[in-house]
Amino acid sequence: MTSNGFISACKHNTYARKITKHFGIADFMDYEFGSESDGTHADKTSLIRFGMAQSKAKAEQSIMVGDRHYDIIGAQNNGLRSVGVTYGYGGQQELEKAGATKIISRPTDLANAVRALL
């Protein structure tokens, strides 16, 4: 993931970075994007668009993984496929209604779900 990975969180940049460090995944990310204190990029569509532009990521080579409908809608609005995960805050119905490309319920299924979409 390091060569292509980035994370987007609508949390303020400072908090997003603390979270990735706490869980030991910061070293796997080339970029970390979050909202700014002035409200810039407070919605997922804007944040994903910004992250893709900054990292020069291509939609056809990118996957959004998220646990809420905001994540899925943000992905769709930027031409991305998505993996909805039910082990976060959102549930199966929310992710289905939002139109997630694929939905998984276990973290151990994530790698295979992403590979299947790439």
C-alpha cells in the first residue's frame, strides 16, 4: 500500500494522523488527508477529490473503503469503486442503499475484496 496508499478522513488532519499512528498504519500510507479547521474538505466528495489530485491517483486504479454512506457516495462522485465494511459505524442496509460496489463484514476479507475490484 505504501507505493499507492492514502487515507482520507473527514476528521481534522491532526486527529486523523494521530489515529493512523496509534493503530500502526501511518507507515503504510504515502498520504493522509483530512478536513481543515476552516471546514475545507469537510465532505467526503471534496476530500477524496483533493486526495486524488494531490496524489495523482487514477479512479480506475483506486478503491474507497468505508463504513458509512458518506464514504460510498464520495467514492461514486469521484468515479471510484467501493468496499463497504459493516464492522464500523454503518450497517449492511446503509451500505447497500448507498450503492457500495462490494460489502464485507470481516476485516480479514478486505484484501481479497480490494484485489477482486482491481
